[in-house]
Amino acid sequence: MTRIGFDVGGTKIAVGAISEDYQIIARRQIPFPTGRPYKEVARVMADLAKELTDRIDSIGIGMPGEIDNKKGLVIRAHNVQFYEVPFKDEMKNYFPDIPIHIENDANAAAFAELKLGSFKNCKTAVLLTIGTGIGGGLILDGKLFNGGMNHGVEIGHMRLDSRGPLCSCGNRGCVEALCSGSWIIREGKKAVIEYPKSMIYTRTQGNIDRVDAKLVIDCAKEEDPVAVDIFNRYIDNLSSAIASITALLDPEVIALGGGVSRAGEFLLEPLRELVRQKSFFKYPYKIVAAELGNDAGIIGSALLGEFKKEADE
Amino acid sequence: MTRIGFDVGGTKIAVGAISEDYQIIARRQIPFPTGRPYKEVARVMADLAKELTDRIDSIGIGMPGEIDNKKGLVIRAHNVQFYEVPFKDEMKNYFPDIPIHIENDANAAAFAELKLGSFKNCKTAVLLTIGTGIGGGLILDGKLFNGGMNHGVEIGHMRLDSRGPLCSCGNRGCVEALCSGSWIIREGKKAVIEYPKSMIYTRTQGNIDRVDAKLVIDCAKEEDPVAVDIFNRYIDNLSSAIASITALLDPEVIALGGGVSRAGEFLLEPLRELVRQKSFFKYPYKIVAAELGNDAGIIGSALLGEFKKEADE
């Protein structure tokens, strides 16, 4: 049985084919076709899936934003600019006879971590997927939680700083506005303009379009003072967000996924220390890189059919 | 069967005797003996309970802060200045043969609301008790939630404004620092100093010790511009906190308890509107005054024995 899982983000579309024993047996990744209408995005995704394997048993799609998983609608997904889009029906045009599921991407990833990764045997756990935006997945009482009213979970839109930068959602100082990869990129771009002697400037040859989160973090690892300052402010923001979550949920595990989590212990070690200082409960919370890493999105999406079965039970 | 419930806060100790059918059949309230050692506080409380009834079957104590309900310890309760205090054992000296339970006050209140009040039949609900500090109780999956690691739930120490005022916990801009009754009092006192023409000044005859939250809210009701400004800023703070909670938990009901909630619809109506504007999910969340009002603390504490039975099952 070959299940296809899509992990759609603001910058890329990743797809994988999953074996019976949950291994990714084939995969592709392309840049997200920014600004294109959803029908074109669906066509590109259908081609990708067919390219991957000629035998598809089910398709799962994880997408950032608010999803109506019953109707297969993308209600709002700022990072891919989809609003009230019947994306499941559109995909059905290409795969009329195959079950298709669509779910919030962080929910899909948290589900994968619960079944196979960092959250195995956990009752209370939190996943933060840090990419273009911030996704969040919650495990409560040992089950994937999709909001008390089934609207979803949007950790990225918890409030962190009422006077902070504008967020894509229209509010100020959301976790996403202060802790996403986009925040690092924006600060990196500002550094190119403000500090022409910094390593960030040199590495990009002054071209702000070459700034990405990895480049800024790499410069911080090499102790460039401007990059270190950005990285320290980033950890300060992220630790506040996590301390806020520990005050409310006191979770067993907090796992970080998404591109930024690839910084590994360079990020996690100072992060743990700051969270410990800021948390109301004086407990050394377990903060780890999500075990399935960037594969959680693909695997979780591919498993969505199983989640639906469980949820219906 | 007469069960005694204590609701201990930063400014008062309330106690009630509860009948079989959960009615408060007798009650007393005294100011909290601020600055006195815990042994003296326990003695005062024991006398209060004995005054209330000569037949006591169980005693429950709700106290603000971090409680180890198994060991009967008050780990940290800033508002009453108890740290690592074996309060249950101290009370045992006065009532050696009676079951005594101690629990976080907001947990006790949320439990009462779940059994008898605003949260009946709810799966996901949030109680905010707004007094000297801010307590929070969470109902998840239809049960009282005491944190994933059993440390508790401290909604008051979620982060709201990283550059906000100092909080009793040592951090900046916690929900408690911006949304408690103490915030209103502090702003009211500042108004006495800064605006000698304001109604707050007149009503207190310039004596800042006469400022309380009710006085400020009453002046806002009478459209005193200085008080209205304080009240509007308060609602702005509180709506941000609630919007943050809706992003994470998407609850069926949010109930407000504690002294400030007595402002009723004067507070709730503009609050609902602002929460609607700020919430990520565009849903008109149900925000109500806690049904059991200030009795929730007493009733919930008196019922603590039942909670423990359920938790052990």
C-alpha cells in the first residue's frame, strides 16, 4: 500500500510516498509556486504525485493555516495566500477514485510524532514547526487536539508582545511574528543594510535576496557579532513563547520542527536554559528537535487516513 | 454531611459550609492576615471553621499559587507570601481526624464550574479568576487539567507583553501583571496622583489607599474620562490574553470569576467584541461571568475530596 503525503509550506512543496512500515520510499521537493492560483498549484501537486509512483492508494495534504478537514476546505492560509479554497475537491479532479485528506500541516506533523516519534506514549506534548510561519500541534490526553471547537490550534498566533511587529494575521507581536524563520530573515536583511562589515553582508555580497535563516544562523555559529545578536534576540523571543506554553500546559515534551530546528543543539541548549529561567514552574522542561524532523509533515499527512479513523472511533 | 471549603486569596479568607446538595449553608469572610506566619494563618482558619459549624466532615482549601496537592504543600504562593509551607499538616493539628485537601484555588473553582456551573457538559473550557492576581483553571477532555506534569496551570503567567510591567513571578508583562485587579488599582492610584480633577481623586479624597478596582470601574460606568481610559486599556489587555488562549485551545466557554468579573456586562460586552477582533479563529467565543461567581472557590474547595476520588479512578 503506497500512501502519498504532501507537506505544503510558504516556500516549498514536499511530497513523499510511504511504505507499509512508514518509511519514505520516494520523495520530491519543489519551490512553492508563489502567487499562482490554487488550481494551478493543485495541478503541479498532482503531477508531482504521479511522478513519484504509479500506484497511489491514498493522498494526504498538510497545509499551513486554518483547514476545514471535513469539507476539505482551506479556510485561510496566509503563507500560501489561499482563502476559502476547496482544495480537496480540486485534487479529486486528478484522483477521482482515491481517498484524499487535508489537514493543518502542524497537526499532521504532531500526529506523526505521536505515532512514531518524539511524542510516543505522551499524554501532553507540544510541537512547534518553525518555518516561514509557525505551526503548532498539540497532543492532549494522549490524542491529537484540534481545538475545543474543532477550529484548530494556532500556537503561532498566541500573543507575545502587544507592541511587537505586525503579524500576517493582522495583529501585533504574535509568536509567528517574533519566532518564525521569517523573523530571522528580516533581521538578517536589516543587518545587510545596517552593518556592511558583518559576515551576513559579506556572504550575501550585499544582496538581501540571498539572506535566509540558515545563513544567519551559520554566521552566528562563526561568532559574527551581528549574527550572534540576531540569534540571541531570536532565542529570547522563542523562549518567551515556550515559557508561556509551559505556564498553561506544563507539557512532557516540547519538540521543534521545521527548517530552523535544524540548528540543533546550537539553538536548543541556550533555549532550554532561558525557558528554565522564564517558566513559572521551576522545572527543566524537555525541549528537543522533533524526532522525525522535516519528514514529520510528509509522514503525518500520509497517515491522515488513520487519524480520521481514530477520531471517528 | 457538612463539608468545609476555604477560598484563600491575597486580600481575604472566605469559608463556607456546604450541604449534601451543594448549597452554602453558612459562610464567613475575613481580611487575609497579611505578613503573618503561616502557623498563625492556619490557627485563624481553624477557628473560623469551628465558628461556622460544630460538625465538620471534611475540609478543602483553595489557595493561589503552586500547590503539591499530594503532599499538601504550598510550593509558592506569591500573593499570600507562602513558600514551601506544609499547610495541610499544620491544619491537621487542629483537625486530626478529618480529611483535609489543599489545591490551587482556580483549579478548585474550575472543578466547581464543571460539576455545577458554567462548564457543565463541556469538553474544553477556561476559567480566569481575576482578583489580586490571576488564577486559571482548565477543563480539557471534560476533566480538570492540572498540567501535563501535574505542576498546575498558571494562565496568569502566560506572556503578554515582553516589555510590560514586572510581575510578581519576576518576569515582565505576564497576564497577571496586565489583567489582574491589582493592575486596575495601580492605574487608579496613578490617576489620583496625575489627575486631581478626576472622579477617582474626588471619591478617594486624594487618598490612594482608598482606591480599589470596584471604585475605578464604578467611575468608568459614570463616564469619568480618566477611569474610562483605564478601563479601556484594561479590556485591551484582557482581550489580548483571551485571544491568545483561543488561538491555542479554541475553547467552548471562557468564564471569568473573581472580584473584577462582578463588573458584568459592562466588562463582558466590549471584551467579547475585542476578543472577536483579535482572535485568529473568526468565531464569536462564548465569554461569560462564571455561573457560581465568587462561590466557586468555596464550593470547589469543599468538593475537593470528590475530585481526588475521580482523579484516582
